[in-house]
Amino acid sequence: MPVIRDTPVLPSGTAAGIETIGMTMRFGSFTALDDVSIRVPAGSFHALLGENGAGKSTLVKCIMGFYHATSGALVVDGREVSVASPRDAATFGLGMVYQHFTLVPSLTGAENLVISRSDVPAVINWGQERKDLARFMERMPFRIPLDRPVRELAAGEKQKLEIVKQLYLGRSFLILDEPTSVLTPAEADEMLGLVRGLTDSGGLTVLMISHKFHEITKFADAVSILRRGKLVGTGAIGDLSTAAMAALMIGDVKLAELDSRAPVGDTAETVLRLSSIKAPDRSGLKTIEIDDLTVRAGEIVGIAGISGNGQKEVTEILAGQRPPVSGTIEVHGAAYGATRAETRKNNVRFIPEEPLQNACAPRMTVSENLSFRTFDLKPDGGQAIWLSKAGMKARATALIADFKVKTASASSPIAALSGGNVQRAVLARELIGDVDLLIVSNPCFGLDFSAVAEIRARIMKARNAGTAVLLLSEDLDELLELSDRILVISEGRLVYETAARGADIGIIGAHMAGHH
Amino acid sequence: MSETDIGLWGVPLAIIAGAIRVSTPFIFVSLGEAITERSGRINLGLEGTLVFGAMTAYAVAVLTGSPWLGVLAAMAAGSVFGLIHGFICRFPRVNDIAIGIAMMQFGLGFAFFLGKPFIQPSAPKLPSIPLGNWSSYPQVQAALNINVLFFIGFLLALFLAWAFRNTRPGLILRVVGDSTDAARAMGVNPDRVRLLATALGGALAAVGGAYLSLYYPGSWNEGISSGQGLMAVALVIFARWNPINCFLAALLFGGTGALGPALQSVGVTQGYYLFYAAPYVLTLAILIATSSPNRALSGAPGELSLTK
């Protein structure tokens, strides 16, 4: 059998242990990584915990050879090695699965695997390759369709394929960067369980970056915690409680607390109602069908689902970007078409996912972006012809202070802000004034603890002030924390509804995965 | 009436003949453009490359007496045009479409400048294969007198369709076209792949030009191209970047292009000029019919500046 591997140092299927010794990385005067020494023995499952900007990705990039550490050393299997590039890392059997997918969308799984090898022959003998792949997949715990283009795979399948690709290339040590951020709880458990099985059998060592404590406590052997570039704690999983890990991770920062939840009155008005909505999905091949969806004043309705099951289309329908084929959208009992006049009249606000791309003009200034809702209004409410630059700036300055947006000035381009601060700025624009209906999609994706706490507190505050909130999120924890009711969307339909209090994650997860 | 008059049968025959005769330059230009676009770059300059290829092929055929040397010279010239385009596009903040338009004008102007002395002399033609000898009708014999380049184009389309799936260069080309990041992660230099893909695209477009000047219409003048180089870019999109579809689209385009002359030849005197526009109307109609406001262009290489 031909050897499918480009890792010459260790025999395939043998775990490699690594160790960093005093790893330090400086960018100019900024120290991103300060004297970090961690030890990951062969065959172990090690978790790396830390806030955004704590140095986790700097550390793994130093290990993988993307960065060259200012000082410090890397030891692989007891030998000090120098890794100048990811190619070098590959020769030592080190591989990494990135948070964003690096698979080529239009190629099939099999094509993706074969072309990633360094010894592909000029003419590929697919008959032979398929046989080799089938034999290789027999040894894999994952079942993935290899004949379909990767773009048609679900996020979970892509994530598994990324891991399979690394094993196919014969890696002995794998870094997983937040591997479960796009998976359902059930998919995440399954995937991590299988990876854990690989480490237990001595075939692989894993270093996993994660934010999720329950994953770490369930699957990892040991954890290292970084804060502001320093290693602040390390130990076996049994020795550290979740609270202790959280305290080490965030330090003495005080997180914004959620308001207590005001009860939803029985007489609360129905603000948003979708009835028998039908619309084509992005591929045009399937339809989105929302039979009945209501959101009342003062409640948060959460929509859970695996990415790509129609959430994006639902937000587009509500934003007027995707005209439904049939059905009605009503706000305050009147037909609603998401025109500027209608959103203004009904106080509808909208925070799409990835707000920098979807709700901002990235190269315009923070101040201009903050006035998108109001720039064409005179103070008395009439249509303005001339922009009031001074008024825009004054408003922006007030909003920046109020929502703690960190920016060099109100006239910096909004694209220069960090993700959390863009999110805060958009939140500031959308939440100011009277808001009757707020539509939010994945508001906390990729943000750190304190930004997440702050943004969730703002949404809860709006709810308590009587805003009807429709929250679409891929993060179940977020939905359970914020929502009053949770609906599950699967293949473009709402398939399950439950009160958030006392909801069973297992049942929600099963519906998300399509078992109804 | 002579016995060789085939009456209204002349129309479908002319369409088939036209499909074969007129389509050949479209086949080569669109296959070349398909390779370039699959690498994630658009070369709009192929019109200039085509005309320059036509001039080079004609000039070399006149000077050497060999049409095949003319075709080879055209390929060399075309690949130089592609290399220039590809080389300029690797710089940051350079737009491939703008460079393409500049290269198109440059190619046209330069071809007319160098080609002035070759308008008068006549060049040897490319050979064709008479497949219609079984028929006693001269029209059928003429229609089935098929140029060798047409068969080469057909085989090339099959080969490319196979190569995109079954060869390392084919897969690497698709990787680069779909995701620059994935290509870099794989240790492939996307700029070099695109440079080569653009050069190859230019070489094939120039073969299309050689067909124009060395076979049909078979002369060199400033009006030799009627926009084949530009239409081929639209054909590639229409064919969804699939070489076999490119071949079929070129046939369809050539066939409808023959509609006007065919109607004229059977005695339609009114409005046949309208039918000269048939290929363009057909392209517009098909593009509109297959488009959708809600769906992304399927099959489009992810790195193409059209789809970004």
C-alpha cells in the first residue's frame, strides 16, 4: 500500500508530544506572548484557554511556524527543533485545523484530500486513489461523503473533513482552533469524543483552543490558561474547577450583569407576526417556509439552528432583501415591507451578523456609520437636504461614550475598529431612541467575554424596556441565557418551540440536527 | 432549377455549416478564457490577443509559406500578451478588468501597426478535411469541409474537461481559482499559477485569431474580428466555466450567427439584418433566463473579481 503521508520523521499513527520553553513573542514594543512554557505529552488532549487577545493564537502560530518567536524553544518528542514555516511544522508531524475552513469549496472531499498531499502525481489515478481513500477512511472514526463538493457539506462535516485531512497527511500532533464553534452540541460532543478516542489509542496528540468550559472538562486531560500573553495557570482537569478556570482567564475584570428578567405580560402586544411565509433559499433549490412566528413586546424569541438552515434567509426576508413568494409580514398589525419609511414609523431596528460587512460602510467614518438611521432627518422630523456634520459628530461622540466604543476618534474609518467595537457601535446606532422591534443575528460571534457580557446586557435591557426582540443565534448557551421562548429552525422550517426556562438541550439539539 | 438546388434545406444546412465554421474561433478563445477564469482572473484583453494572433499567423504564413508555423507563431505572441497581463496583475491594487481593456486596445493598435504590409499578399490556408464527399450536393460537401482546428478544438475541450478533474495541474488551477488562501496553505504560489493560466489563455485565443486570418474568412485586414474575443468572455460565463459547455455554446453561437447569411441566400430580402443580431439576442435571452436575483452564480470560481 502506498504511504499516504508527507510527514517523514515519525511513523504514521504515532502521537507526538511537544513542549514550549520560555516562548516569547514581541511585536515592536508590544509583548503578545511572555515567557510561556507548556508541556503537552504524547497522546494527551490538552486545552488552551484564554480571552481574545490573550496570546492563544500567537502561541499556536509560533508552534506552527507562522511566526518566529522572539525567544524560546520548541521541543517535539524530546528533541529541540526549529520551525521556520508551516511546511517545516508538517515535517515534524505538526498540523492545525483552523477556525475558518481551509478546504476548497468547489472541490469534492476526495479532491481536497488528494491535492493537499505534496506528492500528487501529474495524472491522478482516481481508481487507485479511491481504493486507498476507502481503506484509509475505514480506520477513521468519521463518516464523511467524499464525493460531494465541500460547499454542499454541513459545517460539522467540513470540520470533520478538516481533521481527517490532517490525519490523512499523517500528522501526529494536531492543534484545533475552536473546533466546535459552528457545530451543534450533539455534533460537537460526537466530534470531540471521536478525537478523544484517537488520543486515547495513542495515535494523536491534541492541543485545543476553546472558550467552552463544558467541552474542556468533558474531553481534555489538562488545561493551560493564558491571560495578556502570560501563562496564568496550568493543571490537570480534575484539579481546577470551572470557576477557578474562569477567574484565571478573565482576571479581575467585572463583567456586565444581565438585568433581572421582567415578566412578559399576558396582554403584551404582538409586534411582529409572520404568517405562511414562503421564499426560495440562497441556492434557489429549497424553500423557506415560516408558517407562524410571533414576537410580542417585551420578550426575546430565540431561533436556534445549525448555520445554513434558513436563518440567513429569515433575516433577509425581515430586512426586505429577499421578497417572499407568498405570506404576510405584519408589524403592529399592519403589512410591513421593510422600507425606510416603514422601519422608521414602526421603530424597527436590525443587527445582522458580521455587522462590518452587512450593516456598515467599512471605509466611512464611525460618526457617519452611527448616523445612518438619522442623517436625512431634521431635528423636527422633516426630510433634511443638507447634512449637519456638527450634529452627526456630537451624536456620535455621545454614543461612543455611552456604549464604550473604543476608537481613536469619531472620524476614524469604522473598519479600523476591532470586532467587538464594531458590534458595540452598531448596537449603539440601533438601540438608541424608541425601539419597538429588534432583529439580531449572532450578535456575539467571535467576541471576548467582556464584550459578550456587555452586549447581552444591552439586549436584555432593551427587552425589559418593552422591545420585542427576535434573536437568531448559533450559540445555544446564548439563546438559553437570553430568550423567553426558543424556536428551532431546520431546513427552512420552524420545527420545535419551547419555553427557554427548563428547556432540554438534548431535545433542542436533536431538532437542530433534523430529527423531528 | 438545377438538380443541385436544395431550396429551403439550405437554411438548416447553412446553420450547421456556420456552427462548425464560425464557431472555431469562439471555441479557442472561450477555452482559453475558461482556463484563465478558472484560475480566478479575468482577461478581457483576449479581443486584442485574437487580432494580434490573426496578424502574426498571417504574416508568418506569408513569410514562411507554412500556415502551421503561422499558428505556432500566433500562440507564442498570444502567450506573451497573456504573460504581460498576468505579470501586471500580480501587483497589488491592480484590477484585472482594467488591465484587460488596456491590453485589448494595445493588441488591436499594435496588430494594425505591424500588419499594414500584409494586407495585400495572400497567405496559404490551413488545411481542412472533406467529410462530405459521400454526397452529390456541392452545398453538403462545402458544409462538411471541416477545418482541422475545429477537431483540435473539440479534442481540447474534452481534454480540458478531463484534465480539470484528473490531473494535478487541473486541480491546482481549480484550487487557486476558488481560494487563494487554501492555495497558499498548500504551498502553491497563486500568482504564478494565474500567470501561466493567463499565458495559456492568450495562446489559445491567438489560435482563434489564426483561424480567422488563415481559414475563414481567410484574409488579414483591420476588420477581421467582429468582437469574437469579447463575446467569448460572455460565452465562458454562459457555459459556467465548463470546457464542454464552452464548446457547445460556441457551436450554438456560430449556428445562430449563420442564420442571417443563410436567410439571405435563400432569398429573404427583408429584415435579414435583424438575424445578424441573433447570436447576441440569444446570448442575452439565455443569460436572462438562467439568471436569478436571489442566487449566486453557480460554478463560478470563488476568487473571480466578478463574484467578489
